[in-house]
Amino acid sequence: MLVLGIESSCDETAASVVEDGKRVLSNVISSQISIHSPFGGVVPELAARHHLEAIIPVMEKALHEASVELNDINLLAVTQGPGLIGALLVGISAAKALHYVSNIPLVGVDHLHGHIQSAFFSDEPIEFPLVLLVVSGGHTSLFYSENVGSYRLLGNTRDDAAGEAFDKVAKMLGLGYPGGGIIDRLARDGNPAAFRFPRAFLGKESYDFSFSGIKTAVANFLRDYGNPASENKTSYRIEDLVASFQEAVVDMLLEKAFKAAENFKVRHLAIVGGVAANSRLRKRFMEEGEFRGIKIHLAPLEYCTDNAAMIAAAGYYKYLNEGEEKNPLEFEPYSRRKEVPLKQVNFSSKT
Ligand code: KG4
Ligand code: ZN
């Protein structure tokens, strides 16, 4: 089955053709980084406008690179939410239009389900049950899963997402947007133990995260010891600062993810989303997994940040399980995750 995936929830316009939820035939991404970077973050109005310009060429390119035509496509899968409403509407309207002219079945896909599916693009077979860490610019969530498409929420960030913390710290330091990749590269030349930033663990029972404290700690550090964004010379190396910040974020993610894996007695742990591209995070999770005998599945680098291949793959499984949208021309985008049917886990029954 050939699926055309469409993604426009944030600042990437993407389309991809995927066969049977696994074999990626094309993966086209038009990034808006250069448009938003002068503002230090995504400007929703600009994002929607750019999606509008990019969506048709991007879909055409995805079909062309896969050497297929619209008639060959068996299913349309488009991100329904969470995301920026104006941005989501562009992808959804394009998908509805394609459905209208071709009658190809259409499914709306949850963006987080898409990220989760990206773990399955690696060659390593993933076994269930499994714990999943979704860690991106908009989300930091832990899930427990017994099969594809069914994910129980264990914990969530209570404030910023981990990627947001990377982006905000990079912004404070005047490093540019998005900050994760920039900090990752700088930190490779820094000492992660140079400074000790606070780790928020929020109690033994909790699988929640919090990253606002570390953001404030970095802001206080810059106030006390100087900020290279405004001073020629500081008494510390910026590489050491960002490596120490990154280490604290990775520690928090690692602690909760492995605690969930141990408590739920799973042997497989998957990490997906933009921050899963972080080289230090990848190394630390692999080492810890080896030490604890838990198999680590990292989304392949090219599928960590937003893409439409993951949406096509998640759409394929949704279609197999639930069929097409009942009212394909009427379904609406949603901006926040609460509207997604992901159940909060009941801790008294650890299944
Ligand atoms: O998954 P994604 O593309 O979009 C969301 O769904 O949010 O994630 C983007 C986030 C940004 O916050 C970016 O700074 C972060 O992922 N990111 C990274 C790295 N590459 C991207 N964070 C840390 N290290 C990286 N190498
Ligand atoms: Zn994303």
C-alpha cells in the first residue's frame, strides 16, 4: 500500500511516499528555518504563509522522487494536530483537496504518533511491550505501549519541552534558531562536568519532566558570570556552559525513561523527536541501555526532526486499525495534545 504523507504542523512543509508503513520512497522537506531565525522562534503567521507557497511543489516533488503519480497512491495521511492551527490548516486543506479530486481515502494523523512511528524506520526490530520517549521542540512525553498505534501516557513536561529549553538557552546566548543542533555541536568541545545545573526529578512516583528551572539557572549564570552574546570575553568557555546545560537535560530524560522501562519491566526503549538527534543523548542512552540490558531504539537521524514519512507510516497503521476518516472533508485540526485520545496511565495496574 502506497501512502502519501503530508506534514505542516510547525515550520517544516513536508511530503513523503511510504510503502506499507516502512519503506520510504521519498521524503521531501522544505524548511523555514531561514525565515524564522531572525525572530529567534517560529512566527505562526509567517509559517502558514510559507506552507501555502510550499505545499504543492513539495507534494509534487515527493510523488516525482518516488516515481509515482497521484493515481498510484492508496492512502492520504495528513497531520491533524497538535501544532499551529494556521499551519496545520494548509496541509489539511491540501489533503482534503486531493481526496476530493481523486477519492483516495484520507486519514488525519496525530503528530506525536508520527514521531513515535519514526522509531520503526530503523533496521533493528522493535519488540513490545515498550517504553517510548518523545522529546522535541513542542513535547516531552513518556508512553508505554503494547502494540503499534496504542500509547498510554505515563508522564509529560509540566512546563517547557526539552527542545524548547535548548532553543531558549541558545537564544539567550545569541546562538541562533533552532538552538538544539547548534548547542549539540558546540558542546562536543566542552566539559559536561564544568558546571552543575539543577536536575528536576519531581518525586519518585512521577514520570513528569520540568525544564523551566534549568532555563532560569542558565539565565542566572549569565547574569552573574557574563553573557558572550553581549561581552567580548567571559571568564568561562561557552562550550563548557552549553555542555553542562546539555548534560543536565540528558540526565533528566535518562532518569525518567529508564525508571519507566524498569518499573514496567520492558526490555525495549525507543527515543524519538527532534532532541533525539542530540549526539550526547544518543551516546548516553546507548551506554545506559547496554549497562542495564535494555535495547535502545533511536529514531534514525533523518527522521528525528519533523518529516512526513513518519506521518505516512502512522497513517498506514491508523487506516489498518480504524479505517478512513468518517467525514474526510470536515475533520478539523487541533492545537493541543489534550484532545488526542491518549489515556493517562493508571499506576495501580501496571500493565
Ligand atoms: O521534532 P521537531 O522537529 O519539532 C517538534 O515537533 O517540536 O523538534 C525540533 C526541536 C527543536 O527544539 C530543536 O532545537 C531540537 O528539536 N533539536 C535538537 C537537536 N536537533 C534538533 N536538540 C538537541 N540536539 C540536537 N542535535
Ligand atoms: Zn515534531
